[in-house]
Amino acid sequence: MTTGWSSSRTAPPPVAVDMGRRAAQWEDVVLSQWEARLVPPLVAALTLPERGSALVAECRTGFATLRLRERLGEEVRCIALDPSREMLDVARAKLPPDDRSVWWESKSVEQLTYRDGVFGLTLCAAGLTTRVDLRRIVTRLARLTMEGGAVGLALPLRGTFAAFYDLFREGLEACDLLAFEPELDRFMEHLCDAEELPHLLGELGLVDVEVRTQRFEVTFASGQDFLLHPLVEALLLPHWMYIIRDDLAREQVFFYVVQALDAYFRGLPLSLEACGAWVTARRVTPPGAV
């Protein structure tokens, strides 16, 4: 049996997670620095169903759901999912208590038992970091989307915070921990490139795949602020922690990265490039499907 990123379903989050804090950080930081850049053009580009229902997976604090709801007609019901009840509490509070246009549910997309092809549109703008995530989530979204229905995605690309990986590799060598380098390589191989997304999504039954990218700088106060930043935590940190599963070894390498960032950017703004993609596609019945 193979191991590593090629067979991992997803990297686990840090053991102790304050989901109330994480929900507040998503709303205060990640929404403005990430979702607000990618979600509006994504939603504007989607072909909407005239009736029936739409699904938003990994909806977090509701930004994508509410942007989609603004465009949907009254005859389309929106169902929004997130595994975190704390995220959903923030999302629910954005609508009047008697509003019934959105049904919020604390579930992951893997837990859904809806019949195939029930949604006229599906959308996921969070939780997609690696090709493993893409296959795990998009396979289910494609199954739930009716034939011809739209699928929308947003995700970080391989170039996001690329300097980290160079320093991480330096840290492995400096700390005599090169035994973990193959796991770093496996993780990096499973990050997504814009050029490969049409092919990857085509394998999952999606056609007419359109990919748009956005690049922007994120400025951090220090190397430590980088590793603790809500955007880094939301997009990549759990995966980075999974590369080195020994706590002491991971602490050594992360400490090296923090010091190196502070040294390289001394006297200059610590700004690193993030690269995201928003994707639209349509679902078709795979060849040979009954």
C-alpha cells in the first residue's frame, strides 16, 4: 500500500483547534484577503439554475453563499455546508432569523446522502489545497450536480508563498532532518497548477473548464507572524505540519524558517506572493455511466 500525499485523504488540522477563534479569524482576515478576491468573479461567471437547488460546500462564514444567493432567483433554494458549527453560527447571523432562502447544515460533502444529480449548481471556494482534496471533493460535487449543471471552485495554486518551501528545505538540511525531504517533495507534487486543472477536472466528469488566476502580495509583520497568520493557517499550515509528523523535529524546522524570513527581509516589508484560481465548469455524465 502506498503512503504519503498520493494516498492521504487530507492532512489533519493541528490537534488543539479553537474553532471559535478560527471562525473569527476567517471572518476578519481570510474573507477580505482571500474570498473577497476570488469569490465575486467566480459567482458572477457561473450559469445559474432557474429553479431547484444549489449547493455550497465548505461554506465557512457564508461569504460565497450570500454572494450566490444575491444572484439566485426566488425559486432556487440554497443549501450551505460546513463541518464547523462555529463557522455556521457566524454565517447564520448574517441573515434575518426568519430568512429561509438558505439551509445551513453542519456537514462535510462526504457525509451527504442526496441522490445523484439533484443540484443545478454546486460551489466550493474553500478546503481545496492539493490534487487529493480536489479529487475527494470534486468527485462528490460532480455526482451531486445535474447533467449540464455548473460547478464552481476556488483554490490556491502551487506558487502560493513559494519562498516557504525553499526555506523549509534549507531547514531540513540545517537541522539534519533530510529524512523528511521526500515527504516535502510528495506534498509539493500534489499542489495544483492552473495549466493542469482542465485535465484533472475533465477526469472527474467536468467539461468547459475555464480557469482564471489572481496573484497578489500578502505582507506579514515578521517570520512568526507569517506562520501564525490566519490566511496561512487556513490555506496551507495544516498540510505543512503533516510533512513532519514529529513535533520536536517540526518545531526545529519551523524555527529555522521564522529566523530565515526575518533575516532575509530585515529592513524590508516581509511580502510574499499568493496565487489563487477560480474555476467554472459543467458536469457531464462520464462515458459508460448508467
